[in-house]
Amino acid sequence: MFPASFGYVAARSVDEALELMSKHGEEAKLLAGGHSLIPAMKLRLTSPRTLIDLGTIPGLRDIRTDGGNLIIGALNVHADVASSDLVRKHLAGLADAASMIGDVQVRNRGTIGGSVAHADPAADLPVILTALNASFVVKSMQGSRVVAVDDFFTDFFTTAMNANEILTEIRVPLPPAGCGTAYAKLPHPASGYVVVSAGALIMRQASGTCVSARVAIGGLGSGPIRAIPTEMELQGKPLTSQVIAAAATKAAEETDPDGDPYASADYKRHMATVYARKAIEAAVERAAR
Amino acid sequence: MTAEAEYAAVPISVTVNGVKHDAMVEPRMLLVYFLREQLALTGTHVGCDTSQCGACTVHMNGRAVKSCTILAVQANGAEVKTIEGLANGDNFHPVQEGFREKHGLQCGYCTPGMIMTAVHLLETNPNPTDDEIKHALEGNLCRCTGYINIVESIKWAADKMRKG
């Protein structure tokens, strides 16, 4: 299988890419790693008239700290996010998630920017980035704006980005001392995509009490879902395994996922509580180090 | 603009197994077909429609990648290594030897992809555990062997490469 014919243009800068988008209009799509787009094009699920290659832009591949944030360029491949010393040190949960995407070959090409902009409900990064309270820098010909993760993933394969915008940077607040982050995933055994998954950011006092928690669940909706009832059950409580288990039982509250041939809705909701517990326990263990 | 002009062929320059090739390609040409059909390097295989099986695995700029999910135009300026580029004259790469010594193949269809992924693994992790080998091969599917001898072949090769 191969795609329908299309035209190809290589951008050498974000500004040039924005101009090309304006010139080619709605029938053009952006190409980064291509590991969601090209499979879709090979199956003729999408047949854009023009591909604008972002991969030919030098740059957008930094991983650096800046003030209180870790800044990740949108064109970083998952393998580099997973192996980055900065990511592993400060945001272990993000390294976890990036290392669980697809397989080795996919991680050598797929990009964090592409994954975020594509907003696949079965993807890993939107879930962990929700737990980590990330924000996204998107650029248009009118300038840049920053969108918080809680406002970003609006529906299946849909984000708050406009059609004339390019995602350039992912910003993740550097967790202060006493924080732990983790990601746990139940993968579909054939495709490797998320059946359910959980990302957790836990801030813990030295006494073992939870100061704050952000827990995000994947696989139960059109995008990542904050497990607010779970977060509220943890806040202010001692982070014992009993407290964590009780909080995790609420992780699927008020969710209404679809069942599918692999996993019924009840199974997904139950496994969400199991994986929420795993992610919270791992985050707490890291916070306690 | 006419349709033909819009979908015009694009010039690319790709170094494959150390040899530079200048070519004109349709934008939609996948790297795997460029290698197989334009360069006659048929050791890289097309196994599935869904980017899952890894029979198409090659190295691009030093990393194992699925050439069925990369456009030839994306390889412009890149260094690509295929299974044909592993042997040194008559001398097999240790991973190729391992697949012979430990019977790591039956039909052989997945084998070039398995070998290319294994070579990349051993370049970054010269002494992998069985689990690490299995995880590294998550993107390579085999319908014949049940994988056991593939893991043994790679372990054999790792031993040989460590001993020098």
C-alpha cells in the first residue's frame, strides 16, 4: 500500500512552514515524524494534496531548562525524550511514557509535537502531559500563544490549535523537591496503543502527607481525563498504600467509555483504577527518594 | 497549476551502504520501495500495511527505522544502511553469523529486519539481557520461529562481539 499522489514541499524554518500553510490552504498537511500520518495515508484514510515537511527545519529539537520549566522542542523524537538526562531526572513519568510508545523503530521517528498535535485518544503523551500540567507554544503568522494542557485536548484527534498554527514547543513545569511523577500503561497486546493508562504527579511532604496530586487517565474518553475525585482523595492525606488504593478506586468515576472487541467498558473502567494505583504508587516512591 | 506539476517528482540525494545516489522520486514513494525498486536492494522486505511487522527495518542516520513508514524524500541527505551493507566483503556481520549458528530463521522473511534491529541494539547495549532483547524486538514480528532462536542468535552475536 502506498499513498495517493501528493505534492511535497520542504520547510526550512517555522516561518516558511507558516507561509506554505497559508499558500496551500486546507488541503495541505504537516509532516513531522510521519508515523501517524503516513500509515493513515497508506490506508487512504487521508489523502492530502500537499505535504509540508517540518522535519527539514533545523532546530525545534532542544531539550533544556528555562526558568521553572523544561522546554522540549516539538521535533524531538520519542527515543530522545525517553533517554534525555534532563527528562529522566526531572520528569521521570514523561520518560516512562515516551519509552512505552510503539516500538524502537517508531520511537526513532515519531515526534512529541506530532503526537500532541495529532491527539490520538489512544496515545501516551497527552495523558502524561496532562498529569504534568504542561503547556504548548503554538505559532501562527500573527505570533505565538501558549495553551495550557487542560485546555488543549478538546476531542478525538482534535486540539485547541487553529488550522494556521504550528506547535513549536512543549513546556513542562519543573516539579519542586518532594515531587514524583510516573506513567503506567495497559497496552493493547497487538497494536501497543493505550487500552487504559495513568499519569501521576504527586507532591509529598517529608512527613509522607500529600500536598497535591494531578492524575490523568487515558483510554476512557476522547482525550486524557483528569481523575479529580482521585486527586481530592489524596490531597492532605498520608500517602499510605491504603489511601492510594482507596483514591485509585475513584479513577474512573463519571467516565463512560465505549467498549470494543478487546476490552469492555466495565473492564476499561476497572483497569483504569488498577493503573491509576500503579502510577500513583510509583510517583510516591519516587517522591520519597 | 496542472496536477502533474503539483505532484512533481523531487530530487533527492541519499547515501546507501556508503554509496551516494542521486535520484528523482515521486513524493509518495516510500523509502522501502525506493531501496527495493530504484536501487535493487531487495533484502529489505515489505511485510504488512500497518507499520507493525518491521520486515522493512533499515538504519537511517544510525537509528533503526521502518522504511515503509518513511517517504524517500524524507531520506534526502541521509545515510541509510540496509541488510546488504552489513557484511564486510565475504565476512558476515556477527549478527548474521549468529542467525546461522543458532538457526534464527525459517522462511527468512522477517530476518533482515530482525538483524538490522539487533545490530542497532548491540551498538547501544553490547550485553543485553533476554528481556532487553525481547523489548528491542517489539517492532519486529516473526510468524515462523516463535522467537526463541532469534533471541539466542542475538545473544550469540553479542557474546562474539564482546570477545572481539
